Amino acid sequence: MSDLAQCALYCPSLFACKPAAVFSSHGPRADGRQRDQVDVRPVFVRCGLVSQAKGSAYMEAGDTKWMCCVYGPRETERKDDTDMKCGRLTTDMWFAPFSCPERGSWIQGSQDKDFSLMLHESLQPALCLHKYPRSQIEVNVTVLEHSGSVLAHAVTCASLALADAGIEMYDLVLGCAIRQDGGSYVVDPTYAEENGSGSPSGDNQGRLTVGLLPSLNQVSGLQSDGEMTEETLAPGVRTCIEGCYKIYPVIQQALAKAVRRADPPHHQRADRSCTFLGQYCYKVLLMSNSLTKNIILILHIFYN
């Protein structure tokens, strides 16, 4: 018996084809959100968690979790790809083996490579790569838990990490996705809603992901799966754009907090300077004569 057959005997769930869950186009959604409305999941964002990276961001949307790290700009590894006038962006999106309901492999698969390419296409229009000639910027996104809309929020997470790294950008990039099922749709679908089977007719079934530059109101990336009519695709893009604007204030607030942590307000810096001067005067006080002691003591009391 081959090794593959023995593995199938001990781990039948890895090779058995499970029936797809039924995606109902009627009634409330499993998490309580509304159908046919721009109802996105609550988002949690934090920047600057990885000290070894130039910039980093952690993001949660429902049960889906991402971590993105940005390295560079630094010298390109391949000299033949060096552009004298423009920098180079490399993206790598990887699913942790424990991220999906069915355990995956440590080796990057075709799905990871496809998502990496889509991530690159969504981020590149927002970067001022002409500011970094003969350099490359690396963006690494790790999906820690996959519970739907993984590409859309990965674009947002990567954009935050680039901003945290201080990379010059025309605008942030926000992502949103919808799942179309006939005449009904859901915004920011979960894993079950993305992979479940739709209506029996099978008409107008698909998924749509949009990357948006919110300040410029321009679409930087669009990815569609399935079969969607033109009458459905155009409203779907507008719905995704509305979803991006819904999470925009949360992203702005998270980025502002990261900037404040990196650069404290002026009065805090002044307080630190006064405290340092007071400590210095107190140390000199121990070594000075009586007249100088009184002067320095007054300065010490004044600055503290």
C-alpha cells in the first residue's frame, strides 16, 4: 500500500469531498447582519506591532485575522530587474496552515499566488514608486484565520502597514467584497457564505472584490469570480465602494493613533525636557557650594 493510501486511511477527512454548505438567499444572515444592505463586520486595527519590520499592521474583521509586515525600501536583489527611475513592489500573501477550516500546507499554493498578484495590482497604483529609484518594497501578508472576505481586508491591512512604514502614497487603499446570489447579495461575506452553494437555478452567481482609493475616489483593483450580468456587476461595484467608505473612519483613527504613539505631542516632549533638567539640577546641587545650591534649588522647584 502506498504512503498516500495509508494517509487516506488514517486521515480520511483530508481527501474526502465534503458537500458544499447551502447558501440561502432569503432570511437573516447567520451573524445577524442584513442582506441587500451595506452591512460590514466590525473591524479592529492596530499598527506598529512588529518591531523588526519597517511597518506593520494587524487587523480583525469578525473572525478573520491578518498580519502584514513591510520591509524596505532597500536595494533590489535582482540587478537585472533594477529600474533606474522607479521602485519595485513585491507582495506575498500566505495562508497559515491553521487559518482555514480544513488544514492547509506550509508550501505556498496556487491560491496564495493568485491572491498575491491581486494584492499587488490593488496596491501599486497608490504608491509613489518614482520616489524610490533602484529600490524594492516588500509587503508580506499572513492570514492567521480565514472567515471570509480575505482578499478585500488584506488590501486594507497592507495599505495600513505601508503607511506605518512611512512609504509615500497617493492615498490609502481600502477593500470590500460582496457575494451575489441571483437577485440578492451580501456584503463582506463570511467563509460559509463565500463557499456555500447558491440558488438551484445557478443564475447570476459570483463574488466581487474592489480596491478603492477613498480620498481620490478611484478604483485601484477589481476581481470577480463566477458569472455576473452587467446589470448586476455595476451596482455591485458601487456597493463595494460604499462598504469601503464605511470602514474608512476606523482606518483613519487607527493610523492617527499610530502616529501619536510614534511622535508624542509637544507638551509631552516639553514635560520630559523639564523633568530631565530638574533631575540634572538636583544632581549638581549635591556637588555645589551654598550660594549655587540655593539658585539651583529654585530652578529645580520651578521646573518640577
